[in-house]
Amino acid sequence: MTTLTHAPASSRPIPNPKKSLITRLHMGTGMVVGIIFCWGTYFAMKAGRDMTDSHNVNKVLLASMMMWSFGFLVGIGALIGPFRWLIGKDLTAEEQLYLAGDGQGVKRYFKYCTDHKVVGIQYLVGVMTMLGAGGTMAMMIRTNLATPGSHFVNPNVYNSLVGLHGITMIIALIIVSTGPFGNYIMPIMIGAADMAFPRLNALSWWVLFTAIPVLCSAWFLGGIPTGWTAYAPLSDQAGPGMNAFLATIIIFALSTAVAGANITTTVIAMRAKGMKWNRVPIFVIGATISVALAVPAFPTFMVAMIQTAMDRTIATGFYDPNVGGSGWLYANLFWIMGHPEVYVILIPGVAALMEIAPVFVRKPLFSYNAAIAGFAGIAGLSILVWAHHMYMSGWMPALNGPFMVTTEFISVPTGLLFLVLIGTLWRGKPWMKLPMLSVYAFIWDFLIGGITGIYLSDVPADNYLHGSMYVTAHFHYTLMGAALTGAIGGLAYWFPKMTGRMLNERGGYISFWLVQIGFNVLFLGMFLAGAEGQPRRVADYAHLFAHANLISTIGAYSVGIGMLTLLWAIIHSARSGVVAPMNPWGAKTLEWTVPYPVPLVNFDTPPVVTSDPYGYGRSAK
Amino acid sequence: MAHDTEFHIHHDSPEKVGRRERLGVRILIVADGSFLFSMIFSWFYLRNLNVNGAWLPKGVHTFTTSSGYMAAAGLVVAAVAHRIGEKKMEARKITSMVAFLALIFGLYYQWHQMAHMPFIAQDDAGRPFYNGAYASNWVLVAGANMFHYLIGGFVALGLVIRGRRASIDPVLEEWRQRIAGSWFTWIAVSGILCAIATSFK
Amino acid sequence: MVNHEEEVLAPTPGQRVGTFSKRKDVKRTFWLWLFFTIVFCVLGRLAYPHWMPPVLSKEMQGNEDIMIWFTVISAPIAGIVLAVAMESFLNMHRGDTPPEEGVAIRTNTPVVIIWTAGSVFFCIVAIVWGLVVMNTDATKAAADSATSLTVDVTGAQWNWSFFYPAQNIHTHTLNLPVDRPVTFNVISDDVNHSFWPVQLGVKVDANRLATTVIHATPTKVGVLDVKCAELCGLYHAYMETSGQVQTSADFTSWVSSIQATGGVQQ
């Protein structure tokens, strides 16, 4: 056991393990090796294969993409640790300190750095990039739909836009809170020196990173025609771009499993002394339930993707009815992942807002136990509701009744989340700062998302609404209105701790109102189109729906401008914003007890917790 | 399975670190378990659905029931050997080698099965395809077994090499043995479950 | 905000502030609740019938009823959430320093219990409503099976085709007689589609090599739009056709006109 005494970074020598390979590896070497592996595999496999056979094309492309990912990890040094373990020469303490990136400045953001704060920033930049890409695609979709008969893009490009917007946003939203805040803030919140598995932490980010170029490559391979749900047998029939989708999901599922195991273990086993379960901040509880739900959920998606890949490469027939396969198998596997995944996205966002509300209302969180019951109830029920996406698929209509029962009951724990928030607001005088605005936006957006969910989960109403724009509007209200709003609130709240500066208020306010007003115009318009009978994912529509779609498009541009404003505010504030005090909001959680920049091991002396962090307010009696 | 975190958790005891690392591995096992569940779900779902009567089209050959258990045997032997080694420290040099060799033989056996699949047919253009949903599912299960053999083999090789090096901290090594034990036990269980599933033709 | 109000809003320790219903914040919340509830009820009652297409079947009427009445039932609950949120929003504190400490309400067990019980009750209403409608539809479909008109629907990339077995006609528009139950047997030639005769308010996926069945009873004469509600590839958006719910006499003459051209619609 190596012991390290903590000293201020300035007085400590920068570790420099000479001769060690790890000092010479970074993102650049990763990309070089990744590209070599990728093209090497491509040319080696292509030689002697009949490339007119789509199975061979798929084989070559999938293998090249997976080898890019593997090569990148080799090149950045992710495999040095396992290899050194294998040959019995474990990493030395000096090498580990080097990996933590202490004193390496900006360079460490481009290295295989195990410091959870570096990983958190990497996730933040990654998420913002993905949201930017997904948002741009959304703008193109809305531009095409502004008027009927528009030919801004052709149907093939349109379908690819729909699918790639979907999957990019889903991936971005899954990590939008647990990535940046779960990695940067959460370990400090629970008084830990780092994550339980720092190297796995770096691995989860860099594995995810390798998925980004793979997903982008879909554009150069003809796009994907299937939407993000990638239903079979349409995916069996799809062109080479589909391989990029499959590889992305397989890579992403690996990253999620690793990150999920890491965050869950950290929270269970690394809490500060005295932080009993009833003293854990609610954001930590929410993030943990979310990733713990993701751990068993995503492998089913991965299996569905592997089966699709096998159908497409070696001619198995999982989804080919001629040889005994069935699209219903795909739909089941996909939605067994798909519905928990919705709550994987939702819960951390809500939990972040529950962390924010007490601070700005200066009142304790109302009924901490109800909040936990709400999260746990949602997580528990979410694995029993998947077939409500399949009411109209013809798969076992007899089960529609039972699935309707479980689905409707999700509104009970969801109701508890509302109760906790409005109970916290009740009789309070909220301090109307940027993070607090998101709480109100969430309440409005998620209320609409929740109530429309009640119609959709009712089988007879779903007879009409399934597959229509109404569904699209509903899940945007829940995922964007709740999860993304929560994450933006979280960013405004934790920005001072992550960058040392306050988020520009004026920019934040302008962005907030542009986004929220635009968002409601956009998706109320889409509810209208759906109720009128417009199917979702259509590149063109009848004149009947013209007004509703034009309204939506106007709203979308407002969201776009608002998001750009937020981006400007973030960049501007991070570079030259007002320097933040240690605890600008007067909050009581542990992350506000450490200075910026946060020391390598977070706390000079391990903190001891004696109460929960919600001791605000005067006594009521 | 190696997570060297000593320097980060400078105020934690080795035993606490050991517990934490076992927890992490067990959570990863949950993820792998969900993967296994999905495969077995696919197996029985398509078998019961029997679309187009093509779970097993006429004239398609299957593997024998025992071949599934044979494919799992290497995993089971490795798990038992490792468990003995965990209990008896002096036998560890032998048991780790037994576990490693069992996994290598098992890997070879599984590969051999996959190289001689009896259900590949050819379409009109002379291209091979998997005839029937049984065939599709079987190859996926076999692939998952291969994956377990590979990861298990990596861990076992590590333990063989490390068991012969004197310079390794025995305390740290002790809980690494137990982490590896969780993994070996799991892949053996998974192998048996796969064998049971594949016996339903 | 004036001083005496603040006193009412934030009682000091040990001080009783009169009955709950006399408190200013409670009163204001009540009026806000009433406002939001009425707005939601009116919106639900007026907006859906206005937005949704003409109701041409019993099933579509059932869907529209659910949309309207679920909105009305959920309006009071949504009203509470919005009223409390709005009340606190109106009390906002601005500036660069945190506001004074609020009242330390950790929880309120009766409120949590009532809220949970209320939402369970609401759930049960929604579930029972749905199950009753499903059951009524299913029973009716079984009872009607002898007299119903059968239409075999085939989805293929990217068009719909219909076969009326009793009449032995192949068509590409969907014409149906009014007031006669219809059974649709739906299948796909290739990938998944979803058969959606919009004004009938029913929908089912078309799968390859697996027939799915739905029933509907047209109750009114009018124009039908048939769409595909499952992304099915390049021209998914254009996979649509039209049809009509007609009087019996019109339907019979439509059938005869097609039979006259060899049983295939031109």
C-alpha cells in the first residue's frame, strides 16, 4: 500500500517517470494508432473479398470501426495498466500520480487522465459537442418541415437526419448530467478523494470518445434509414451507414457499463465518514439510481445490435422471418433497454434540480424520503413497462392490459417528484438566479410531458396517437424539457466550481427565455400536428398540417438561437467571467467547501459529515 | 481485472479497497448477466414463436445436448481450480496453471465447434447463411462463450505469471484472487446456463 | 411585498397565524389553482375536438373521449402543481445576496399520504377507463365477427393494397360501408409498416409473415386517410392512400364497378 501525503501542488515535484511509455502517449498517438488499425483492417479484409456482396461490405466496415476504437485505446495507453498487471509489473505510485495529471496543465485534458475532475470536463465538452451536432440536425429537420413539399433535403438525407439526431441526442442526454456532474462534482459531494476506479473512469470517457467519429462516419457511408430505434428488418435491409450506428451503440454500451459500475461503487463504498444513506445529497442518490439502472439495461440493446450486426455480416436470421426470425424480438430487446433508458436520462436531471431548489429557496428539501421513493419507484417500474411501445405492434395484444397497468402506475412515483419540488417551493421566497429558473421550467415542461404520457399509455388513445407527432412532442417534453433543462440548471449551479467563474447572468437569462419560449412553441405546435394526424418521421406532409409545422419551426429557431447564446455565455464566462467565491450560493453540500482549483485529492483532510445537507431555514414550530 | 488505485485512496485500508473492487466487478457481472439474459430470451422467444416453421427447418442438423456442456466444461474446471487455489495458498501455483490450461482447452474446443457447424446452408447465389433461428441463436451463444473464455484466459494468465513473481505485495494479491474468483464463478455459471438453453432444440 | 404580508407568510417560531384557509398565500394559491384548472379543462374540452380529424367510427369517438376526459380529470392535479409553483414564483427574491432563511418544513406526512393516495386513485381511474374501453371493443369485435366485412391489408415499400375476400376485389383505396363492422387482416411484404386509417382511430403494425388483426366500426360517411405510422425507409412519408366511408348502396356500386373491370381497381 502506497501512502501519499498531500501537499500543495506548487511545492510538490511534478512526477516524471522517465522511460515510462505513459509519458509519451496522448490523444494524438491514440488517433494515429486508431487510424492505422482502422485502415489496416480495412485493406487487409477487403483483399480477396467479393465487395459486391453486402455481407462482406458490412463485415469489413464493422471490423474497421471496431479496430479504430481498439487502436485508439492502445495508442492512448488505456491498455498499459491491464498489460502491466498481466506481466506482473504493476504501475508504480509515481506512474499513477503521473496518470492523474497533476501539474500537467491543459495537456492532461488530451491524455488518458485518471483525475475525476479532468474526466468531468472532458465529458462536459463532449456532451456540448454532441448537443451542438444533434441540435444542428434538429434545425435542418425543422427547416425541411417548415412548409409542405419542401425539398431542403431529400428523403434519404431526411431519414438519416432523423435517425442521427435521435441517437446523438439520446447518447448526449444519457451522459449530460452523470458525465460532467457525476464525475466532477459527485465524488466531492460525497467527500471522496476520487472515483473508486480512476482508470476505468478515464476508460469510460475515451471509449465514448471513440464512438463519436464512428457515428459521424454514418454520413459518409450513405446515412441510416431507420431512425434511432433501428427497427428490424429495416435495419437488415439498410445500407453501409447502418454499420456505423451498430458500432456506435456497441462501443457506447461498453462505456456505460464501465461508468455505471464505477459511479455505483464510488457512492456505495467511498462516502465520507458519517455520511449515512439518509445524509447523501439527493443528486448523488438520483445519479446512482440512474447509472445502476443503466448497467442492466444497456446490454440488452447491445445484444440487439450484435444480432443485427450478425444478420448483416454472417447472414444469421434473427430478424429475418424467412429463416425463423422476427422483428418482434428486436422490438422486445430494444424496449427492454429503451424504457429504463428514458428514466436513466430523466432521473439525474430531476435530482440536480432537487439539489438546487433547497439552496435557492433556503428551505430543506421537502420529504427527502418521498424523493428517494419516487426515484426508486420509477426505476423499479421502468423495467416492467417496455411493451407499451408495442401496443400496436401486434405482438401479444393480450398483454396490452397488464402493460397499461404498470405504465399508468409510473405516474405515482412521478407525482412524488412533483410533490417534493412544490413542497420545497411552498412558502418560500426563491432567489431567482439562473439555476432556480430551470426548476420552474422543469415543473411546467415535465407536467405537460407527464400528462400527455397518461394518454399515450392508455391503449385505446394510443390506437390513435402511436407513431404520430404527438409522441414526438411528448418525449421531447420529458427528455428535453426535463432532463436537458435539469442539466442546464446544474451547469449554471456548478459552473463556479467547475471553472472558477460565474456563468454570465445576462447571457443565461436571454438564453433561458429564448430556449423555453421557443421550446414550448415548438412542441405545442407538434402536439397540434400529432392530434391532427401527422405521422412522425415524415419528410413531407399534407397541407392540412402546414400551420402546426410552421409554428414548430419558428419555435425551433428560437431554441437554436437560445442555445447559441448559452454557448457564447459558457465560453465567455469560462474565459473571462466574474471570479467566483468558494461558495457563491451559500449551499451546504461538501463540494462548496473546497477551493477552486480543486486539489488533486479534493480534501486536505477527509471530511466528516454530521448531518444531511438540507439544514436550511428557521424552525417551523 | 486490475485496478491499481492505491495512491488515490490513501486513507483506506487494503481490506476496504478489496471490498470495493469486488463490488465493482460484481456490478460488471450484473451487466454481463443482462447480456446473458437477453441471449437466453432470444433463444426461447424465437423457439416458441417458430416463425414460418423455421426454428429448425427440415433436414437441418443440430449439435448434441452434451456438446453444450462440453463447451462449458473448461469454464467450470477453471472456476473449481481457482476456488481451490483461493483456499490453499500453497497449491496456487498449480491451480492457477490448471485454470489457465482448462480455459485454453475450452477455448480451443469452442472454436472447434464453431468451425464445424452443421447448419450452414447456401442460398441461390452460393453464399452461406445460417439456416433457421436455432442456428442463429446457437452461434451467438457460442460467441459469448468464446468471449468469456478470452477474458477468463487473460485473467488466468495474469494470475499464473503473478503467482511466480516474488515482488508482488501479498495483501493486494490476496484480494485480487477473490476478485478473479467472482469472475470465474460467474463465467462457469453462465456457461452452464448457456448449455441448458442450447439443450432445448 | 408589504410587511404585514410577510409576517403572514413566514410565522415566527411558536406563533400561530390563524387558520390555514385564512392565510394570504393559501388564498392566492387557491385562486391560482382554480384558474389553471379551468384553463386546462376548457382547453381539453375545446381543443381536442377542434384539432382531431372528423370522427368516423365508434373507436375514434372512444379515443377522443379519453383525450378530453383525461385532460379534465388531470386538470385539478396539474392545477395544484402550477398554482404552488406560480405562488412561489411571484414571491421571488432578486439581487446578489441570498434571501432570508425560509421555514424549515422537512416533510408533512399527511400531505405525502394524501398526494400519493390521490395519484393512485387517478391512476386507477385511468386504468379502469382504458380496460373497460378495451374490453368493450374486444367483446363487440367477437360478437360482430359473423357479420363483419373482412379486408386483407398488405403494406409494401411504399404503398398499401387491399383485398376484399368476400367480394374478391383488389384495390388501392379503402372504401367501407357505414355501420358495418370491419375486420382488417394486416401483413407486410417487406419491413414493418403500421396501418393507420386515421379517421377510424385504429392502428396496427404490418409485419412480414405474421398477420395482425384489428376491428373498427365506421359510423359516419366521410373521407378516409390511410397512412403508414412506422418508419419504413426512403418514401415512408409518401406511403399513404385515401378512401371513403360510404352508404351501403354506394359501397355496393363501388364494388360492382371494380368487379366489372376484372376485380382489380384501375
